[in-house]
Amino acid sequence: MTDPFELPSRRPSGRPPEAGFTLTELLVVIGILGLLVTIGVVAFGGIREKATSEVDKAELVDVRVATDAYIAVEQALPADVTALQSGDYIDAASLSCSYVIGGTVNAPTVTATC
């Protein structure tokens, strides 16, 4: 005797349906994943540029501090960043931008080109 609450098989052969997902279910999941990836790219897209900008700002501060230390010891304006490196004021090899030191001993200026 058959169970009156049992759902009929979708297959005309009478075999039970195979286990797995339907095409509709897979397409819905792929659509949701695509939406989540899009949201993630939009939300985190500018983080790399912001991080690079913050590193450049920190390097500029480091060069300014090294320039002030050089002036305090040498009583002269450094010719360039390599002068700061030769005096062990800064490690110029790790800098990602190029810097121009100008101005006067009393008012030095540091300009960055990234």
C-alpha cells in the first residue's frame, strides 16, 4: 500500500529523483555570490590607494624630520636625500618617492614627487 502523503515522483519511469541541486537553485546561488563579490569590490576598492597615500605622507614626514636633524648637526641644508642617507639620518633606499630639499636653513622645504 502506498502512503497517501508521499509526493509522486517527477519521473515517469517511477524511479525516485536523483539527489542534487536543480539548475534554478544553482543559478540563484551564483547570482547571490556575484552580488556579494560586487559589493565587496565596491566597498574595498579604494583601500590600496588610501594605503599608498598614507605611506607617502609618512615618508614625507620622515624626510622632514631627517632634514631638521641634519640641519641641527651640520648647520647647513642637505644637498639631497642621499646626503641624509650618508649621514645615517634616513634610509633613502626604502623611500618610494623622490624628494627635493630646498629653502633655507631657517625654513627648509621638502617636496615629494610620487
